Amino acid sequence: MFSFQTATPESRGIPSGAIARYVEALNEQRLCLHSLMVIRGGAIVFDGQYSPMTSHQKHRLYSCSKSFVSMAVGLLEQEGKLRLDDRVADFFPEYDPAAMHPFLRQTTLRDLLCMTDCHDDTTYDMNKPQPDMDWVRTYFETPPTHKSGTVFQYNTACTVMLSVVVERVSGGSFLDVLRPRVFEPMGMSADIDCVRTPCGHSWGGSGVLASAHDLAKMAYLCMHEGEAGGRQLLPRAYVRAATSRQVDNTLMGDDREHQQGYGYQIWRLREEGFAFLGMGSQQAFCFPKEDFMVVLTGDTQAVPSATQSELYLLYRLLLPALHAGALPEDAGAQARLARLRDGLKLRAEEGAADSPIAAQVCGAVYAFEDNAMGLTRAQVDFTAEGGALRYRNATGAHEIRFGYGVNVEQDFDETGFYAMDIGHPANRPFHAYASAAWEGERTLHITLYLADVCFGTLQLTCVFAGDTLTIAGKKSAEWFFTHYQGFATGRIVR
């Protein structure tokens, strides 16, 4: 069974001071990170965990899941159960190919892997008032816009279809394919799981639940062309192709870091690297020439430039510091890095812990007229350490408890959000953390992180002015917190 070694940074040719500068620079970006691992030569040289989060807990990997699906496809190709040039429609005989547009009929598995299918957008939409819950049908019924195999267009529906093809070919999910062949020999978690689509398939496009260590092992295996611990666990030629530039993505990339090319559900990077990239900073940045990896987890959905920052700082502070051989041990720098690691905490609001008006407005009840968030009542209760926002909206009475500059762990009692089954309410509260700070004497900022099967950030600004309370809400999340966006002003009623 494979396992990472642990080693000092210097023994693997990395100055401890360089890692410390990288961690400090990330902290300056005010990113909500959960874990950060630095790995070289098969050894973990830094494992930073932003308390109370850990790098061993099961964590939603979002679009890093796509790379897992790709490896399951590669294994099934090796076993002769499919070919990359097979047409997608052939796996779905319930849909008449003669009735399909030629662009759709001619789409292959390779097109899905490369994100070069015939659609210009994702073919399902859960933001609709009445969304279509059958994501396979929506794929076949959405009119194509261009010829497959020509241009890159990031489309998670491609991975949905790959996941369903794997199920039809293998008789199990893509995780069932990977578990005995990859997860077990790599010593990965036994309880790796996946969120399901509304129609009951594994959501390989976004749903894998695994630890940061699991993500690191999967990426490490790909960085070594499918070989680890002296065993060839993935087909070498497939992994080499999957991590190589298969298609240009210059036009559709949102920024420079997403314009370096795309392989089989894997992004290319500068410096001859590749990456598993997932929303909210689920990342595995791999540089095979240097046998070097940086793996992150977090919830940075509220910071759209997070990936660019993480990579820019990596290129500037870490890659240039790598040495081919071991360096002299540096006890002072190692102690500094250890102190930095031990002090990592989940990001909290920064600012004042009190306001002259806090005592005046504490416990006051505000009534709201019709507003975008559906708020009808709200009050804020303050203590020396923090307080609670208590409110009523369309789903009932709720509260958010917060600390000043520190996160308060809690169960957020909105029970209608999706968890393991997209499109179906979980009917339970969601694990969360919240903090707050004052900006001036009238404005209170509250940030709530949902950290459950799904991740999301809710930011609320509360402004007290005379006998009114104005609340502004902004959400950075997928398909939930939707009724927490907008503005509302209430007046004191008691």
C-alpha cells in the first residue's frame, strides 16, 4: 500500500523560508483556505491545516472530481470495455440517433474528455424555477451549437455523460471502478463518496467527497504516469495523454492560468505543469519535471481571483526556490515554519469588536416591508465576544451566531439546501462557521461559511441608522443561499 513519506523541506531541496513566505503571502490575500500541502519526491514537507479544518477529513472536491472520472475512463479503455473514439449516442440506445443532429450524433467520448462537445453551455440548469431533473435527457435534447471536436468549452455536462457511460459499461459507478484498482493500493480513504445527480447518477463533474490527502495521492499517481510504489495502477499512455495539452483553450479561459491548454478533464499549467482544479480552491498543482506538488482545499468562492493568486505566488515564491539536491538543514527557518503552521486558522472577519451603538440596538426588533430576501423580522443580540443575528424569512425563524474575529461553529438551520442528492432538499441543518467585525460605529459585517457536503460563503452587512436596520446580502455558492441576496430595510417595532 502506498503512503507518502514525511521529510523536512531542506531534505527535498526546498528552503523552509520559501514555504513560509508562500503561506504568509496566501494569508495576505485573505483567502478562506482549509488545508495546504507541499509535496516533493514522494514526501510531505508541509501539511498546513486551517483549524478547525483538517487535511484528513472528507471534503467536497468539486471539479477535481472530473479528473477522477477521467482515470476511470482510462482504466475501462485499457480493459477493452470502451474506446475513446466511441460515439456517446451509442451508449444510449433509448435515444434515436437518426433523430439527432449530426453534431450530437458524431460526438465521441474523447470529445467529452477534452470539453470539445457540441454544446456552448452546460445542458442542465438547476437555477430554473422548475428545473429538468433528468440531466441525461437534457444533454440529448439541448440543440447543438457547433461541430464537436473543434473548440474547447468548459461544460460539466460532458463529465456527467462520461460518468453515466462508465456506469453503463462497468455496472457500477466511477468510484466502484477506481476503488479496488487505485484507491485501495494507494492507501486512500475507504469512505470516498460522491454526490448524486437529480436522476440518481454519480455527479462526477463536481461531487467527489475525499480528503486532501486522497486528492494528493490521486494527483501524485498522475504525475508519475500512473505508477506508484513500484506498481502501474493506471495505464501509462492514457495518463500521459490526459495530462498533456489536447486542445487549445485560449479563447474560453477566464484568465491566463486557464489558457494553458486542456487534457482529458485535466488543466495544463505554465512551467510544463498540470492541475486538478476545483471551485473554491480545491487544487492539485503538479510539476512533473520537479517532482513537486502543491495541494489546497478551501472555500474561496467569494474571491474569483483565488486560483490566479495561488499560482502566481507559487511561480514567484516556490518554483524558483527549488533545488535539485538536498539543502543544509535550517533549524531556525524550520521552527518559524512550524510556528506558522501551528497558528493557521479558518479565516474570520477582521475589524473592531465593539461599537458605541451596540448596546443601543442590542435586542431591538425590526420589521421589514417586502424585499428581495424575504425578510420579515430581524434583531441582533450582542455580547462581549460576539452575538447573534436572529431573523425570520420565507423558510421560518433562523439565527446566525458569530464571534468577533473568531469563527463560531454551529448548525445553520436552513434545511432546504441540497446535500448528497442534487435537486432534493437535505431536510437537515448544515455545518457552518460564522464571524463578524465592526466597520465604523454603524456597520457590522458578518461572514458565514457553510462547510458541509457543499461549501458556500454568505456575507451580510448590517447598517444601523436611527430607527432602521438595512441588511445587504451576498452569496458565493452553487444553488443555495439564493434567497439571501439583495437588500432590505426594517424599522424598529419594539
